[in-house]
Amino acid sequence: MTIQQKLEQIEAALAQALVQYRDPAELYDPVHYVLSAGGKRIRPLLVLLATEAVGGETTDAMNAALAIEMLHNFTLVHDDIMDRSSLRRGRATAHIQFDENSAILSGDVIVGIASKLLSASAQHSHNPSAVFDVFSQGFIDVCEGQALDVAFTKRTDVHPDEYFGMIERKTARLLETSVHIGALVGNGDPQHTSALRTFARDIGLAFQMQDDILDVEGSHGFGKTPGGDLIEGKRTWLMLRAREKATGKPEFQELVQTFFSQNGIAPTQVEQMRTHLIQEGVLAEGTAMVEKLTEEAFVHLHKLPDSTARQHLEELATTLMERTT
């Protein structure tokens, strides 16, 4: 089965899982709106491929895959509210399309639905409680990562190591959680499970850094505001590195100081910042780090026996790192 066929299965299963959730419409209309918005479906795909890579049946893992996708979408709904984002995947965010209270409540109930789905897959694992424990810890870590991300915007002294700790929780952990749960449902051996987890963590770090780079490069394919991280004052690795490289360059240094002291720059200053980040080699350094993390991820992935699932995991990771949106 190809990756595209698996994605089609995920979409069909997701639609079927939501059929029973219609009333009250005030609660479930936003849920359907959020979960029908598409997206790359990276995390559920990782669950299925991890299960297959350790010798398990993907049918056993489908509900767990949906649970992970729902948890991910819960975080997006609440992140958009916290960030005051108006666009997600090219259309209005849930709190704009409906209202803030409806969006918050829809995010909450999505987690409840996810938990029910997870229980259906957990029974196929030799250690069902571990499946729930990994899911819960992933949930906790994502929340911790988001809290750190918000807290960093109030600080001017964030260190690059802190940034990596934050994105490991906020982004990489849910990818790691996806393959971990997939391996547990597939009853994989500890060595293969560990290799999958490290692979997913490294890809998650690279994925977030790539996201940061694409935001600065101004890709409109996101369905988000180009340069939004710069406007919002996000403490990305790029800006932490820019602070180091701006020393002795008055115009660049003044702009970077504005970013940190005022928690962001004006939309009219985004192009100027982008130019400096390119000219000073910051974006190139970030791209090199993405490539290094991806190479390290593949080293761990290749500890698993060669299989179609392993090949698909490598193909997926390569596609993510080569994307332009």
C-alpha cells in the first residue's frame, strides 16, 4: 500500500469516527470544521507506519492514529486562540469562524473523543496501560512546550539550548509519541521502538526549524501570515542566532533589539529583517542544521530491518524536509 493510499484510509476513518458526533451542533460543528480542514496528516501516518515497521497490523493502529491526529488538532485550536491567529490551512481559524468559547470547547471535546479512540487500539498492545501513559505524557509535554513558547516572548535572554528544549516538547514530542504508540500497538521489540522514537524526535526538531525558516522566507502556502513569527516576537533559533550575529552591525543590531524589546517587529519591517537574515547567513545556518538533524534521524531509522514501511518513513521525512509550505 502506498503512502497516498494510507492517507486516504486515514481520511475515510476520520470521517467515519465523527459521524456519531453531531448533536449539539453548537459543540460539534466546530469539531467537524477543524478536523475537515485537511493538513498533512503526518502524525497518524507515523502511527501506522511505525506499527507496520515493527511487524504489526495497521488496522489495529488506525484508531490510535486518529487519536493522535485529534490531539494535534486540539493543540492547533488552542494555539490559534493564544496567538490570535486568523488563518489556519488557508481558511479562518475556529475562533474566528465561530467564536472563542466554541473553539475552546470544541478543542476540549476533541481530546475526549481521542481518548475513546485510543482505547480501541490499546487493546491490541501487550501493554495497554503503556499506550495510555505515552499518550498522556505526550499531551503533557506539548502543553509544557506551548507554555515555554509563550513565556519566551517575555524574555530577552533565551538561550538556543532552551529553544531546542521548547521545540522538543512542543513539536518533536508528538511525532515521537506517534511512532512510540504505533510500536506499542504493533508489539515491537524495545530496540526497534527506541530507534523509531529517536528518528521521530530528530525529524520533529528538523521539521520545526524548517517551519521557522519557511515563515521567514515568506511562503504564502501556509495559509498563515508570512513573517508571522517575526511580527509576534517568537523566539526562534533564527532570531537567537541573529542576536549573536548582529553585534557590530548597527542597522541589523537595531532591528534585532527592536524585535526582542518590543516582542516583535512591524509588518513593514519583515522584508528588512529577512534581507539581513539572508545576508548574514542565518537562514543558511538554519538550513544546514535541518539537514544535519535529518541525516541523524535516518541513521536511527536504518537500525530497523528494511521493509516497505521503513522506506515509507524515509520517504515521508524527506518530503517534509524538502517542502516549501
